[in-house]
Amino acid sequence: DAGVIQSPRHEVTEMGQEVTLRCKPISGHNSLFWYRQTMMRGLELLIYFNNNVPIDDSGMPEDRFSAKMPNASFSTLKIQPSEPRDSAVYFCASSPETYEQYFGPGTRLTVT
Amino acid sequence: AQRVTQPEKLLSVFKGAPVELKCNYSYSGSPELFWYVQYSRQRLQLLLRHISRESIKGFTADLNKGETSFHLKKPFAQEEDSAMYYCALRVNTGFQKLVFGTGTRLLVSP
């Protein structure tokens, strides 16, 4: 079992460009979470889905951020346009009907 | 509002010394608390949760509702304990939403 899969692992882009981060949750898990990790703020929940439906997107910082989950095996987090302050590690996690969340390896985003 | 506070960004101890990573929470409901750990080059993973009241890798954590704390403790630190530790609060929304603290990096020196 490969666990939660995220791509790309590293992304370097210029300010103003569109960035798309991808996540494949563990098969059978019905909840999916997107987090952002920074030194200053730690782990922040951006949005989470249950059965492919967005439940809470109150953590999405602004309209430049959007997330979709078109099916149970795929989700995207898009930033358009990207800014230097978006530089962070973005984690995806999935969870079955239990308390434990299973994290992916993260995508390190650098916006120059 | 729900909040988890980890006051220390870095905790540095020597091997064999006791360790206590502090965590305080703010939540009006009945709290469920967890500790997650991220070792170098590994994924963030669950270490323990207060309901199970178990010891994992020598670590324990007791929920103190009076002090709204869930400190993580280990009597004798090992070098392999060096990692990033996050305290998390499960918010009872009917889904598995967790609120994380800002994390504490534990560095155990030989």
C-alpha cells in the first residue's frame, strides 16, 4: 500500500503563475484533507471533503485558492495566481470512518 | 473558538533526560486530543490519543480538563525521538476535523 500519494513533491514557480497540487487518497477512505505547513503557523487546515463533497473550506486563505474532488480517488488544490507568501509545504491526508488521519509526503511549493 | 497552543517551538534535551512537550487547548465541547509526530524524511503520523491511555514508544499523555492541557511526556529521551511533534484537537463536527498546534521540534543530543 503506497499510502496517500501527492504530486509533485517539489514545485518551484514564479509569482503570478498557476499552481496545481494533486492528491490520491487511500482507497476506501471517505474523508480528505488539505493542510498547509509553515514555520510560523504550523499545520493549518485549508479544506476537507467527505464523500467527495466539500464540508468546510473556511481555512482557504483567499479566492486565489480552490480545491476540487471530482471522484473518490483524486483531489486537486489550485492556486491562481500564486504569490511568494504561498510558499509552504502542502499536505494531503485521508481518513476512513475513524479518528486517524493518514498523511501524504507533502508538496514543497516555492514561489519566487 | 477551538485552539491548540504549543508554546515551545524547539525543545533541546540530552539523551536520557526527561521530556515534556506542552500542549494546551481551548474548546467548549468534550475534547478528543491526539499527538502526531513527523520524523525526518517520514510522513506525519499518529503517535497516540488520549482515549486509548496507552504508552507508545515510551511516551504518555494525560488529558487534564481542569488545566485544559495534554502534555506529552517521556521519562528518558532517546536520540531517535528527535522529530516534530504536533498536538491536535478533534472538533466534534461529526467529521474527522482536527485542529493542530504549531508544533514543537524535539532535539535529543547524545
